[in-house]
Amino acid sequence: MRLNKYISHHTKYSRREADKLIEDGDVTLHKKILKDFSYEVDENDLIYVKGKVIKINNELTVIAYNKPKGVLVTKKDDRGRATIYHKLPGKYRHFMPIGRLDYASEGLLLLSDNVEVVTALMESHLDRTYNLKIDKPITSKMIEAMQEGLVLDDARAGAHEKSKIYSMEFAPFAHFEIRSEGKNFTKLRVTITEGKNRELRRFFAHFDAKILDLKRIAFGGIELNNLPENKTRYFTRREYDDLHKFMKRKRANTIAQAKNEANAKKQAIENDNRKFKYKD
């Protein structure tokens, strides 16, 4: 893991603050000053910040947090806006968010102190379920796109103004239901299996519909239920058991994929060698 990311993931410091610490010579490797920003931290490295070693806890903890609207999912904001780390208790300062909820969105946000778990869940195709409200009646074209998927060369509508993501492919929704409908609004419950940048806002913006409210109520079988706004809870034993099973399958699949790729590469080399042999 890159040095500044390692510091950010395992301490109270943000990525930008980690860069400043490295620049100022406050970061040491086995007590020797380390100013190489591109340094990849090895599992056996002892990294010190201001003379204190970064301790890695091998036991994982995952919490569910009910994020309020008007709060950013980041460690620090240049514009001084509130972040989840202003709201969360200090003991969670080093926890990493599993996915994002934008400034105007609310609801279930999972956080963990384990990099492997965070990465695995973020990259997964586990269900993410949302309650949302758009500013117009649902149309047949929206329903078709939710059922069949959608590919947009220009998906900037609904995106953050500074986003560099232009095109986007939307997989078919895993599930959707119309909860209520009026002349100037529709309330929906939708389940998707990806977590792309402002995915739902971009999707409905393509149909000139603005999302007025967006609340995530479930992620991978973990439900928000009656968790109060701005409050946290630890995973239950059953949820931890399910997570450990998921991670075990994930690791097994990764190993199997690596073996398949190695075998395919070996077979390709053998095939090339046979071709040269026949030519000779």
C-alpha cells in the first residue's frame, strides 16, 4: 500500500495531512526518515509518525452508521464543510468508509478498520437498496432502462460539477418498486448491485428527473432498520459470521483466478513453443 494511504488508513490523519507529514520529515521507516511518497509499505515495515509507531490491529471491526444529509464522506474538506469524522466518535477516526454517500444523501454507511474488508465490499456486487424520490412521474422509458440497463456516452447530468467521469454503463436494477406517485413526484425503492459515482442521480438525470431525496436502507444484507440518524452500531454476531464467510469465498476466488491466469499464461507459452518447433 502506498505510504500516504497507509498512514491515512491506520491513523487519525487524512491523506493530505499524511503528505504534509512525509514532506516535513515526520514519517520514519524503522526510525529512518522516509520522504519517498511512492514508497509501498511492506507488511514487515515499522512506520513511525512523529516518533510513534503505527500499530495495525489484525482484528477487524465493522460499524453501521446512519449518515445525515449535509455531511461529506471524507476526512477533510477544503471548503470547511462538515464530514462524517466531525460527527463520529473519535475512536472511529481511523475507520474507512465502505463506498460513498454524497453530500445530499443519507442513510446506511458501513465503515471498517480493515483495508481488505473495505476493498472487498466496495468492489463487490452485493445488493445496495435505496428509497428515493424524484421530481416527476415515472415513465415507461425509465422502467425499461431499470429493467434492461443503460449505456451513456455522456453521463455528466446529475454528476458533481468537478467529476471527470463522463461515460457510464448502468447494469439492470436488481429490483425496483413504485411506492407512491403524484402529479409532480414518484417515490421508489430500488436495489442496484454496483456503487458507481452518483450512479442513481446520473441515471435519473438522463430522463430529466432530479432526485429530491435519497436514502440507503441496506447494503449486502445489512439493514438500517431503526438506527437513529447520526448514530452507530457494531455488527451483530450473525453479521460478522456472514462477513467472514464472504471474505473466505472472496479469498478462495482470488486464489483460483490467479491459478487460472497462471495456467493460461503457461499454456500460451507452450503453444508458442510448439509453433516455433514446427517451423524449424
